[in-house]
Amino acid sequence: MRIAVTGATGHLGGLIIESLLQRGVAASDLVAVVRSAEKAQPLSDQGIALGVASYEDEAALTAALSGVDRLVLVSGSEVGQRVAQHTNIINAAKAAHVSFIAYTSLLNLDTSELGLAPEHAATEQLLADSGIDHTRLRNGWYWENYASALASGEATGKFFGAAGSAKVSGAARRDYAEAAAVVVTGENHAGKVYELAGAPALTYPEIAAAVGEVLGKEVTYENQTVAEYQATLEGFGLPSEVAAMFASMDPIIEQGALYSESTDLQDLIGRPSTSAAEALKA
């Protein structure tokens, strides 16, 4: 069985490759779909085949997926361009006769009002229309998304946000990567929707405490208005449009967009999900 992973030099894609190797998949049975062969040289050095193709080049993607049985489609990182990119990948998979796709989607997608949701919903529909067997891996939040709080916590003793009483069911990227590896190498996953949520869910004050645990000092949560939080993020060097995007997400997160009581993640990986402190230490 030949397995391909898109975005294989990215954070999540690279961890999926690692998880597949740890599960006993031979390097010679893996294809890393990448934009840059130079960047992917460490994968090639392990005996992993490289499928060099940009997400904009359907013909190159089709060639990269030639002979592939199963694909982990790691969602693209370019917000606003992902539907077109994912369309090319799914079309290429169909042309290459890929039999199964595992797609990394978004937690609570059916109800999510996060700005990230529409592109994931469109991709899930593309998969439904493709006729290819597939599984939707609706990933929750990565604890590593709060890594920037280590710097602000060290400098100010504060963890900033505008999420009020939000609870976040986060986990480590490695947890989600392991779940993807389990699904793409396993059986009876086609047609399934997995809501992948870490446990226990943490409030923002509890996330602040996890940051403090890593730093070895007290860090407290400071709840701000959206405008105040955007200004804080800009003060830490984020471009204004990026700061605005992140700040605007917090009130939606407070409504429960990143909270779930699903145990799908733990059931798939066969262990508890990684704690925020452990993920941030790593």
C-alpha cells in the first residue's frame, strides 16, 4: 500500500510522516508531496519518494500521486486560496485513481462560525462529490498555537486574549498527526467524521497557568476587548490584518467553537491527548 502526504515539509505533514514510519510503514511506501525538493531533502535521505508539485499545478499533482493508494490531504496554509488548491489535489487524486483520502478539517465544522470554516466546508463537499472514499478528520486547536504566549508571558507575566469564559479542547500537533496515521493505515474509516478534541478542555486562565508552568513563573490571563487585544498583538509585532483576524476569533471561541466533549481523538490514538504544558515545553 502506497501512502502520500501533502504538505510533508510542514509542521503537521512532517509529523504525519513520522507517525507513519513509527507505525511500521516502510519509507519506500511513502510519497511526500512537496513544493521544494531541496527543503524535502531530509525526507528523501530516508528513502521517501518526493512528489514535487505546487498546489496550483494539477498536472504535476497527478504525476506526484501516480501509483498512490491512499492520501492524507493536509489542508493548505494559504487562507483564501485553499478551495482552489484542494480542488486541484482532489482532481489529481481522482485522475491518479487514489482509493482513499483522509482530510484534515476543522472541529465542530457543522456549526463553526470561525473564518476558517467556509474553506473546510467547501473542501468536505468537494470530497463528497468526488466519489473517492474519504474520512474527515476535524482537528481541534493545536496547543502550539499558543507558543507566542511564552514570549509575552516571560515579558509581562500575562496571557492576553478576548475570549472571556471560553474553553478550548486543544491537543498537540503530534496527537492529530498520529490520528491521521491511524486512519490512513487502518480499515473501516471511510465515510467517518471524527471530531478530534483534546481533553481536558482548558479555560484561558488555565492556559495561562500552563504557560506559567513552562516558564517557571506565574502567568495570569488578562481578558481584553477585541480592539484592545488586536492592539496588543500588533504591539508584539503581528501585522495589523493578522492581528485583526486572530482577535476577531476570540469571541467566537468563547461561544464554543473550539470546545467538544468528543473522545474520537483519544479513541483513535489509544492514549490521553497531550497536555498544554507538555506541548508548549516541546
